[in-house]
Amino acid sequence: MQSAKTVLSMLKQKSEHDETYVFERLYRNLFNEDFFLRAYQKLYSKEGNMTPGVDDETIDGFSKHQIAELIELLKWERYQPKPAKRVYIPKKNGKMRPLGIPSFTDKLVQEVVREILEAIYEPIFCDCSHGYRPNRSCHTALDQIKRKGKGTNWMIEGDVTRCFESIDHDILMKVLSLKICDGRFLELIRRFLKAGYFEFKQVHNSLSGTPQGNVLSPILANIFLHEFDKYMENLAEGYNKGTRKRDNPPYRVLYSRRYSAKKQGHIKEAKELLKQMRTMHAVDPMDENFIRVNFVRFADDARPEVPASNAVGARICGGLSLARQQRKVSATQSVTLTSSGLPQRETTRGTIAYPRSRKLANHLPTTERQDVRCRQGIKLNCFLGSPKRDSKLDGIRWLHLPPDRADM
């Protein structure tokens, strides 16, 4: 048999050359001992492997003989994953997060399956996705926001509620079958999804979701949300237009006056004009003829960024609603959107927005956030109201949604 590294590189190469390529006969790779040795090498140093699962066994004493027995079970399709032992860990908001602890043999098989899936799907994942991927992290997501989010007036912050726990198994298997035509391999993944969990001395069935703590959960969540990424990228491309923003006329007037003052030797006047120029935009931030929508997702957190008017931002919100209706995001999930192009700070009275420049903070009236329930079931945390039009606030736009238009 070929080495695991060679097989994975061949799978990755096929995906890179043809995004629509359908893979067959993947299950036979599970008969290769080198895959399990590679998986063991990656897992053995993690402290969590000394935590026993439902079979009270750990990595301690694991041998090649057990790998041979595991391969034999897989050959005859008699391998059955054990239920994961459920424990709860605290979250930052005070709630408890359910965590599944599988047995070590299940972890080993899951790691082999994960490497195969990663070789197939990693080349076709969208660049906007940064969660649980090799050589990507929250830092790469922030770097993309820094590079492509300049001049953003709208930031639509979305969160897929209970992403891991609410993934629909049937939809996930349909998405996997688009790239994988191997019944035995897909059945093995289905068995992991349906393995259930052990809690309070009783086995519970898994009706939906991939339990957190499962080695396969991150890659399966990314595969599931890949359709959502493609939908959002196509939506963003539909709004992108123009080559550059038009110049801001007041800024150009001050620029010309400053140039003339410097040429005539009036240095003091030129400095005063420069101070005025620094309080306004060189280009029109609300230019409708130039739009670049940037979309970033890290795991279950999504953030479309819109450097345009509130009308375009509202249409992007509608696109998210449509994605949910079309089951790009599972019907059992909800998306919470916070629509504002301004930084926020938490106070005892609510969430208050203020401009990025500290010099302009005094010109912005206090406006508190209110919840608006849309017909599609998506909650918009909207800033109701609009500040007075001021030359110093030209770069600030607010979402104005009267109560009679709440059901949009």
C-alpha cells in the first residue's frame, strides 16, 4: 500500500485541479495501517487522551495489535462507534457547554476520516472561512478585516446559534454525497453522527448536530457551512461595482486652497487648512457607484462588511434572511444580526455607538439599541433614529427602521 502522505497529497491534488471531482473508493484507505500510525502520532501528545471514555480506556497501553483488530472490524464493516461521555464545561456568559468525550479508538478512526475529508475539502473551501483550518486562525480573519474592511460603514455581525448542536444530519449527508460517492465511507460518518452520548448512566440518541469534543465536528461544520459561504460570496459579488470612490468636493476645495497657500508662502494658513482636511473624508464614503462587500466567517461567527449606504446594508440583511429560508443555514438555526458601522461600548443603559475618531465623539448623540423582530424570525439589533446631518458626521450612517416597518 502507498503511504498515507502520498494518498492524501493525491486526493488534495485532484480537488485543486477539479472542484467538481467526485471521489470514489475512499473506504479502502481505512485498511492502511500507516493512516492510523499517522493519526496516533498527532493525538498521543494531547492531555485529553488520558481522559477515559465510556469504555474507561485511554491511550495508555495502545499498540499495533489493537490497530490490526480495528482494521479487521472496518474490513468486515462491523465497527460501531461508542457513545461519547457527556460532560459540561462553563462558558464565559455563565451558561454550561456540553462536551462529548469519545473513546480513544473512536478518536483514532475519526482522525483518519478527518484527514481524508480535509484533503478533499480544504482546496475548495472559500478564502473567507478561517475557523478550524490549517494555517488559519482568528488572527488571519482579523487580518482580512483589516486589509479589506477599510472604509466600511456597515458591519453586519451574524452568529449561527448552537451551530454544532443543530446541524441537520440528512442535509449534511447530502452535502457530503456531492463530493463523495462511497456508500461505506458515508455510512461510517453517519454512524459517528448517530452514536449518541452517555449521560446520567443512560445512552441518548443523537437526532441532530455534531457533539463538541468530537474530532470530526470542526471539519463537518465547515463542510456544512461551505454552501453558506458560497452563497454569501455570490451575494457580495452581485453588489460590487466601480473602480474607485469619487472625490469629496469639500475636501478637494480645501486641498486646492492649501496648495495655493503653500505656494504663496502662507504656512500658517496652510496648517489651519490641513487641520480642517483631517476632519473629513478625502473620498465620498457613501458613493453608490463604488461598493466592495467583504465577508468573513470564523466557525459560527459571520461578518459581512458593507462600505455603502444603509439601503445596501438592509438588502444584505435580506440576503441573510433568504439564505436561512433556502436552508443554506439549517432551519433549526437562527442568525442574530447587529447592524452598525460604528464601534460600540457596553453601559448600564444599553449599547451606545460612537464614531471611530475620538474627536467626533462629542458630536454623536446617545442612541440605545432596540430589538426588532422580523417576519423571517431573524432578530435585528437596530440603532433606531438618526443623528442630525452635520459636516463632521458625513461618514456616519444609521439604520433607521420605524416601528411600522419592523415586519419587513
